[in-house]
Amino acid sequence: MTQPKFDSDLYEQVMQLLIQEGSEGAAEVLRVLLNEAMKIERSQALSAQPYERSPDRKGHANGFKPKTVESRLGSLRLDIPQVRGDVEYYPSALEKGVRSERALVVSIAEMYVQGISTRKVTQVLEKLCGTQITSTQVSRAAKALDDELEAWRNRPLGKTPYLMLDARYEKVRVDGAVRSCAVLVATGVREDGTRSVLGVSVSMSEAEIHWREFLGSLKERGLHGVTFITSDDHEGLQKAIQSAFQGAAWQRCQTHLQRNAFAYIPKTDMKSQVASDIRDIFNAPDQEEAERRLGIAVEKYRSTAARLAVWMEENIPEGFAIYSLPEPHRKRMRTSNPLERLNKEIKKRTRVATLFPNEDSLLRLVSAILSEISDEWETGKIYLNMKEIG
């Protein structure tokens, strides 16, 4: 790739800003230079200049995404270069700032969740940011955080062929009593092949009602084109899916199916063999072969573990929907394991709080974590090549 040339127009633009604005124009100068530096770095990542035909090209430019970044000079409205194709790129100049911003946002959420006073939050933020911060600024930051997270939870959605659903439970104090609160999370693979955290909901309501309301809210925000859904067998979820996404194939997580089987084995020493047999069924090249292997396993355990045999015959087929997908997609969609990372990140933060004072505080912290992970996914590399599904 040819080296980037000095841009005389950029030089003139910067000089005019400094002449006209002096030091007051420093923030705008920094914005212009950062935008230009990011474009140059994108060309380096692609191994080609804009519109250049090159056999070494690794991908293509894909426009820009606006983002406001806080700096010592104030807020900078930047244009983050995007790429498409088999190439991974994020501006080096922003990586440190993004990590700091993410840590700051989650720290604010964590502190408010734990009921820390505004004065103490101020002291912590001063150490994190290195500048003096007033309690009024902290209160405004908390309000801005809640507004931002609310906007993120209600942002418009689009066509998302693949959907993954999961639930976890956290302890919340309600009317003086400690209760388990359900945290529902939806992620998806969009039509461009990138992943996204689509939404999160926190509620004490009954399982099926909560799932119905959550899935309904995703559709109201524009989620459509769902053809395949992976999840565990959560209470009430199947009925909610059938109601919200009629015609979509449902894949029961194969990993959870294997774990569920252990509740039906009569002897502990059978565990490894049962796990091996179930893996062998799920590793079949097509559904016909999977059904054949299932039949053999059912007959194998009918006399030595009758309850297991009945359970396998009724439940294992719920893990066969994956065969309707292109072979390259099956490994990543046959389980809900990709959501394990989300759960680990959530658990790492929520175990510090131990007990949440209310549902809103739980929702605030989980939203802060998931919104940052979603940004990583949406600006990162392609998760699946969706051209495989036509």
C-alpha cells in the first residue's frame, strides 16, 4: 500500500482554525486531526487507499459512525471510520479513551447501585479523572447516564435473522424481603453478520408474562425477520416465542440439554458415558443421522436407565433445529454458550453489590455493562457470513 501523502487542505484548515480561534479553537483542531488520523489508520488496516484497486486489499471502507468522546479539551464529536469484510479495525487513538469511558460509566452505575453518597462518588471520580468534580456534576452525570441507558434500551432495531435468549436471577429487596428478580437478555446476529445486544429487562413478574412483554417490546422497537431462536428451556419461554415469532425455528441449547440429562441417570458413574453419547448425537452430520443415533441411545438405556431413555426420546429432538441452518452457522447457533460471557461480566459486577435495593438499580447496572459490550460487537468483526442464508 502506498504511504499517505501530506494533505495541504488539512494543513490550511487547521491553520485557519488556530488563526481565527486561537487556543479556543484547540478542541476543533483536535477533532479535525483525530478524524484524519483515523481515516489514515483505516487505510492501513485495509492495506489500500480509498478507491484504490489493490490485490492486497483486506476489506472495504463502510462510511462513518458519529461518536462523542470526552477529552481534556471538552466534548469532541468524532466520525469513527467503519469497515466491512474480513478485517478487524478500531482506531488506536480511541482505544484507551473507550476503555476509560467504559470503566467510568460502569463505576458510576455500581456506586449508585450500592447507595454510595454523592460526596463519596465525587471523591472516587476525582481520582479516576484526575480533575476536580463537584457534587452537582456527579448528579448530572448520573442523570445523563440514566437517560443514555434508557435511550439505548429503547433504540430502534432492524432485521435480525438469528436471536439468542437467556435469563439469570439476582437478589433484590422488595418491601423488606429479599426476592429473586429475573434479568432477561436478548442478543442477535443482524443481517450484516454482526452481533448486538438487543435488549434487557428486569422484572418480578411471572415468567411467561415477563417473556411475552419483553419479546413484544423488541418487536415494537422494530425487530423483524427472525427465523431462528436459540435458548434454554426457561419457564414460559416457548409459549412466548410461539406467540411473538410464529414460524421461527426454536433450538434448545445443546449444552444445557446435556446437563439436564444428568438429573435422570441412576448412577453417578454413568455420567461420562451419557455425556459422550449425547455429544455423538449432536455431532451427527445431518438430522437423519442424529435421529438414528438417538434411537440407538434410547434403546441402550431403556433397561438400565428407563427414566433417562424416556427423557432423551422426548427432549433431545429439541436440539435438532440447528440442521435447518447452513453448516457454517451451526457451531455458533446450536447453544446459548455465547451468552456465557455476558453472564460472567454481569455476575462479576453484581456479586459486588450482593443485594440490590430495587429493580431500577439492577437494571441500571446491567444496562451499563451490556451497552458497552454491544458497542464492541457492533463495531467489531463479522460474527457470521449471512450471505450463506441467501
